Amino acid sequence: MLSFAPKEDPRVLRALRATAQAVVDELWEAGAIATVASLPCREPGCPPFETFVQILSADAPASCRLRVRPADATAADVAAAV
């Protein structure tokens, strides 16, 4: 499926992934990995893109949505969500 919607800056996603990984390193077992994606949101009141964080872990995998654009997400947002 082609999408002509503007994409989030890859540098923003890399920085947010590093932030998410730092949070995961503190809260999860060794070896857990954080991934971050920018997904389109079509729900009322949601920004055009929201942030999706997934924690890949053998013991307790998890995922969460942040209803803010990746550029607007903070370390506190990530820590509260995971």
C-alpha cells in the first residue's frame, strides 16, 4: 500500500529508540530490546502519527502506544507507558 503521508524524521526515531532502550535497560532483564515506530492514527483527537513502542523480551514482551508524534514524545512519556 502506497502512502503519500509525510514520514517522521529518521533521526527523531533513532533518538527516541535510544531513549526507549535506556528505559528498558533499567526496567527489564538483560537482553530486552526496544523498538520504536511512527504509525498513522485515524482516531478523533489523535495526531496524524502516533508513537508505538515495543519491548522484545523472552520473559515479558510488551507494547504500548503514545498518542503523541515521535518528535513530541519525551523520556517521561516512554517510562510512564512501559
